[in-house]
Amino acid sequence: MKKILTSVFALSCAAAVFAGGIDNKSNLSTGYLRNPSRATETKRPEAVLYNIAGTSFMEDGLAINFGNQFIFKEYINEYGGKEYKDDEDVFFFPDFEAVWKKDRLAIFAGFGVFAGGGSLKYDDGTALTAGMLAPLGVTSHSLEAYSVTMGEMLGASYNITDNISLSAAGRFLHSDSDMKLKTPALSVEYDASGYGFGGIFGINAKDLVPGLILSLQYQTITKLDIEFDSVKGGAIAGGFGIVEGEKYKNDLPAVLTAGAGYNLLGCLDLSLTFNYYFNKQATMENPLGKDHAKLKYDDSWEVGLGCDWQINEKTGVSAGTMYSKQGFKSDLNSVFSPVLDSVVVGCGAEYKVAKQVMLTAAYLHCFYFDEEYKVSGQTLDLGKNIDMLSVGLTVKPF
């Protein structure tokens, strides 16, 4: 039983519906679904989430954006010819950005889901737990998990010359998670939470060569100490270090983003984005046990290409793609929420319904590469499918 619970709790640290790194989110806004290459954004409030130094190149005035994503997912793990699935969709995945710009200065704020963000529900358990429980005569069990790390940002950007801007922001993150394992003979549950603070720094160069945009942004590591707030399971849970007040670490890794963009004919913006996630620097621990064994992932990276075409004064369309190379290993992955390499393709449109109001809609599909995962003497096949829809509203009151 100890071996079973060890594996379960090790896998339930995060329930990421989509991630650029192991847990860091890339899909922070409707704009990402429309075109995943966002590192050179300088026109829309979503620059707050992708290129903070680009905010001081926006038009003067106040611009506010609201968005929400609808995520349709299917996680699959297979063992011995039988599939185990989670298809719990996510209908609330919000973001908010606001930018006030005057002359060379921009002040901005934002809110988003920066890690996790989903619920997982395996009514028949997973391939791993089913294989472990079967020899004990347990034929019925279920697993549920929820994890989200939301955050608020506040910062400023300033154009030190007509072509170069510098920016800095602070970001406060708060994490909440829960897990439930139920069999006819036992039930173990916990709720956990934690918080942390990090910084974001950026530089943006625009029109050093007419039409060219270059950007560089660095997000510091955010150290997160997660505490068990409530535990159900008595001595069974306590025997595995799941005790109210106990803590484990689940840092959000640092991220370096570089971007290059070019404007053609005044109406077509082409962009290239590269993200590097420093997973090795972060401490990610198994919540089980007093020793809290470290989960040593390799670093991750991704590269994206995209374009935004302003058809006329009211209408714009976008499309883009991004490839993500994850830092998982053959014996370090997640049956609950598989970490897999992927290619995403997105598209969308913007339409000005009024001079000061713009509506945005977007769709993105994730193509994942199935992987084998070797754990506890078993070789499991991991796969998943995700489709995302999103709508956004941008208002410029003045």
C-alpha cells in the first residue's frame, strides 16, 4: 500500500491543462490561442503577459482587456491493452490586463493563471494505480486532483530613447491544490496552498531598423512552499508525511524569453518567439514523506512563429504555431497529467464593434507526441488531446 500511495501523491503535485515548461503556463491569454508567438507584442494589453517592455510603445491612454479560455481535454494512459482516461473540461480560465500609457511611461497590471489550472478526474483510477492495486484484490478506485497557481502583476515600462524601453514588474503567486484517492477500503484526501513572489524584467527595441522589433524578458524563479491545510485519512495519511502544517516545495521555474518581429506594408506583423524554462534551478518535491524527494526534471524550451494581419480598420486575423520540448525523463513523468512534447497551432480574429471596443475569438489545437513512462516496474503509454477556445474583450476608455 505504501508503494501505491507514494506513486499517487508523487503524480498529483500538479494538474496542468497546458504548459510551456513542466508547470509554467504559455496559454495566458486569448492572444496566445490566436497566435502563440507573442514575445514582440507592443500594440495590445496582452503585452503585460508576454512582453512587459512593449507596453510603453502602445498608444497613449488606458487600455483594458478581459479574456477567458474554454479547454476541452482528454488525458490517456494505457497499460496491458486497457485505457484509463480523464476528460474533465475547464470552462473558467480567466485573464485580465490593464495598461495606462502617457508619453514615454507605461504603468500596467495583470492577472492570470500561471501554473496548473485544471481538474483531473479518473473514475477508474490510472494505469499505474490499477496495476498496483490489482494484486491486493482492489478492483474499484478513483482519483481526483485540482491544482491552480494564479497571480497578480504590477509594473512599469519607460522608453529611455525613442527606440528602446526598459521595464520591471513584481508578480505575486498563490497556489491551491487538492487530491482524493478513494477505494472501498480507504480514503485519503488533502487540501494544500502556498504563495510566493518573483520579478519580471524586460527590454524592447523598436525600429532601430524600420519595422524591426527585438525583445528580451526574464522571469525570476518564484519559490513556493506548499502547506497541507487539511488532511483526511488519519494514520494512513500521517504515515506518509501528509500532515496538517507540513510543507513541501513546488517552485515555478525562471523563464527567459527572446523575440523578433517585423512589420510588412504597415499591416502584417511577423514574429518569432523563443522561451527557455530553467526547470533544473527550481525545487520541485514529492509532497509525500518527510524527506520530500526532489523531482529532477531537465530544462524545457519552445519556439514559435506567427503573424497578425490587420485587414482593415476594424478587422484583424492571426495564426501561428509553437513547438515545445519538455524536460521529462523516461522514469520521471506524470500519469495524472502527462508531460509531453507538442506542437500547437492556433488562429483567431479581432473585430472592432465600436471605436473603443474590440472583440477577440480564437481556437488552438495541441498535437502531442505519445511517450512511454517506466515506473514501479511498469511501462505505461501516455498521451493526451487538448482543444482550446477563447474569447476576449478589449476596451480603451480614453
